[in-house]
Amino acid sequence: FFVFSHPVGQYNRVWIPDPEEVWKSAEIATDYRVGDKVLRLLLEDGTELDYSVNPESLPPLRNPDILVGENDLTALSYLHEPAVLHNLRIRFAESKLIYTYSGIILVAMNPYKQLPIYGDAIIHAYSGQNMGDMDPHIFAVAEEAYKQMARNNRNQSIIVSGESGAGKTVSARYAMRYFATVSKSGSNAHVEDKVLASNPITEAVGNAKTTRNDNSSRFGKYTEISFDEQNQIIGANMRTYLLEKSRVVFQGVLKNLIIREWEAILSLRV
């Protein structure tokens, strides 16, 4: 929570926890004085609420409306959990934008459908641009890495992380597609397909179903793309490492699946 170091005035807006909406917006109806046990709030539906508080854990302030929908979270006046979630929700649900910056970090919301924002025209639009010059995009991150590699002749890394079903593999695919296109590597136009197709056979028998992903991998992937002196792709390889030795999804049924999985692996070794 955001801790206030001064009295909270009337008409300021705050966020309070809600069991259904996670966070709910409210307006302070009366001035808060240090030592008060209750904060009188006015909810957006017109309901008044006496909210129990203590000086060390007051509800976090809400950002002014003019900042809502910012494409960089660091531009918000108040940067805390409800502010981040609300800004991402507004951009995703109302503006139909899945990407948001948080400094040099790109936050991606998985729309679970194809979007027309990854074609060659979009790639060329981001090519040569600085990271903050255009709307947040995975291509902007890829362009920054490619530009730094070409300019400074130093290796670059892009870390793609997230929970199961967040879209990590798809994001990595788009980044590799960007590199192949801007480097004018004609023979490697589909380098992302070639690299991802190199997954070991354990990927086929070692995945598991989660609530958001029917084919969730238990393997971390380190993808290395090699460029020549003209900054064109000359090769790529993928290394995998086991993240989870076991993943319990359904008791009993999973036990039989694990047994069959190990039998398949052992038969491949023979």
C-alpha cells in the first residue's frame, strides 16, 4: 500500500480492496485527520462507506484522470498495484492496446487472439526508431536490442517472462521475426519457425495443462541468434533447461501420465 505522510483531504480519490473487482475507486467524503479510525468514503455508485483505517496503512491515492491510459507506467503520479492494474485495464479494454511500458520494461497483455499489428509494414515503421518515439510494442524492444548490437558491437539479451499462458513463446517468435526482417536475412525469413521447431522431443511429452494453457511448457528456453559483420542472421540455436521436475494437476490421473511419460522417455533412450 501507498503510505501517506500528510492528512488526506476531502474529494481526493482512493482505491480500496474489493472481493469481486479486486480494487474499487472511492472519493473521500470528509477530511481525514491523523488518529481517525474511520474514513468516510463515497463509492462510484453513490453509496457511502465508513472504511476502517490506521495511520500506517491508508488506502492508496488514485491518479488524476488525465494520466489514466498513459503508455508508460512510470509517468503515473502514484505507482502502486491498483494504479498499475487500472491503467493496464483501461488501455486493454477501452483503447484495445495490449502493450504498455514501465520504463525499459514492456508489459504485454495476452488478447488470446490474432491482432493485425505484426506485419511487415509495422516492422518497417519501428525500424530505426528510438524506443520511446512510437507506441509500446515488442518490435520497439527488438529494435532497441538490434540497434545496440549493431552500434556497439556487443551482445544483447531480451528476457521474456510471465506465467503460464502469458504469451512468452509468441512474443519471442515476433522478436525473432523482427530480427530476420530488419536484417534482410532472406533465407532466414522464417527463422522463428526454424528455431522453435528445434525443441527437443521431451517438450512433446513433458508439458502439462494449466488453467490458461493447454500445453504449458515445463522447460525454460535460451535462444541464441548469431549475426555476421553485416548484422544479418547466420544461425540460431535453442537451449532448454527443466524448470519443474513435477507438476501436479490432477491427483491419480497425473500419476499414470507421469509413469507413461517416463516410459516414453526411457524407450527413446534404448
